[in-house]
Amino acid sequence: MAIESDPSLRIGAFDLAWRAGISRDQILAALPAREDILSAYLDYLDATGRLDTAGDVWKRVLTIPEAINFDAAYRYFDALLYAHRADELAQVWASVASRDPDKIRWQPDAANRIMNGGFEDPIVNGGFSWRIAPIEGADASLDTEIVHDGSRSLLVHFDGQHNLQFGNVVQYVAAQPDTRYRLAAYTRSEGITTDSGPRIAVYDAYDRAALAVETGSVMATTSWQEQRLEFRTGPKTRLLVVQMVRPPRRKLDNRIAGSLWLDDFSLTAIP
């Protein structure tokens, strides 16, 4: 009754059931097949590290006719990611993408491992898609006027008031171990200041000692130019991070200003 009638009581009810020793199968069987309740339970299991049970709840979420709670799905994806359960991510993301294929165009077997590399689709901030986090001193937005190809690019503008440590444009990418890859992307800049400019980094999500590479800095004003990296993944690499970064500068003239455009990312295996 508490779970059905009052959302504020759900977490307490879930926790009480677990502490009372009720089996996970009994708890799940007792829950109504409602998206809001199952999503709340999924969040509780994520937060308490009960990911095996969370997997059972996720399967039940996918059986109900209601639209899924995408934010809860993204949080479940991240719980698996942070628990180093990388092998489960693709299946979860495929299930999410199947619920909104117009917004999330996921092709797990595509030659290009980067999703939405041209920024033509919406930024969903979750899963294997781009994640763009706000930060004081920089603003990221889609640009429809200055593009390398297609109809959109990503514009990051630095306000010149901060010595930023920037890493707020990120995508997680599933990869195979001990495999050569080529990352390519196009950048354009206008008035980028300081000698610590933005660059593109790729590294193993769980072990930077296994892989960590980055392009050179983009500075001043440039036309569209290709940024390219070639690398081999580590023997245990399953998940990569592709990230736009800008390390802070220690000298006095350290506040970064200017604009950077990004477009047409690709990550392909080299035969």
C-alpha cells in the first residue's frame, strides 16, 4: 500500500523488505507492473549495489507496455559501468535504443564505433551516446551554421574568465581488446587563447596504464582540420572513453577564451 500510494515511502519500503529477509524474487513478484514503481526500485538497487537483482527488474521493465523512464535506464547503465560490468552494457543500451529508435540510432555492429559522430541526432546525455555536462566558464551547444558536414556540429565556447580543467564532452565506446583502432574527428577554432588548448583524448575506461593517447592542442584560429589518432587497445580493454579535454595552465596567462567546433567523429578498427 505504501509503495503504490506514496512515492516518498518507496525507498523505505524497499529497504525494509530487504532488511526483513524477504527474498528478491518475492519482492519483485509483489511489485505492481508500473513503470514509476519499477524504475524507483531499479534506482534503489543501483544505489545499493544489488546489480544482479537490478538485472531482473530491468527485464521486467521491458515487458510493461508503458514508456520506460529513460533517466532511470541511463542510471542503470552507469551503475553497470561503474561496477566494471562492461560486457552487459551493449545489451542494456540496445534495449534502450529500441524504445526510441528515432532519437537513439544505435548500431552495435557498425564499422564506426562512435555514436552520433556528426551530432545530427539529439544529445541524450547517457549510455553510449554523447554526454555534455555544464561547467562554469564554458558553454556547449549544437551549431547549425558552422559545420564540417551534415547540418550540425558541436560548438564549445570558452568565456575567457577561467583557467578551466575541461573534460565535459564525453562518450563511452565499446571496444575489443588487443585491436588497432583509428580515431578521426574534425575541429575548427576561433580565437582560442593560452598554450593549453583543447584536444581529443582516448583512454581505457578502467585502466589508463593500458591505453591513454591524445591529439595535439587546438589553438588560435584555424579552419576545419582533421585530428587523428591510431592506437592499439590493451589486452583487457573492453570500454574506451573519447573525451574533449583541456588541462589547466599554471602560468599567469591561463584563462582560456575562444570557440571550438567539433564534427564528424569516427572510430574504426584497422585491419
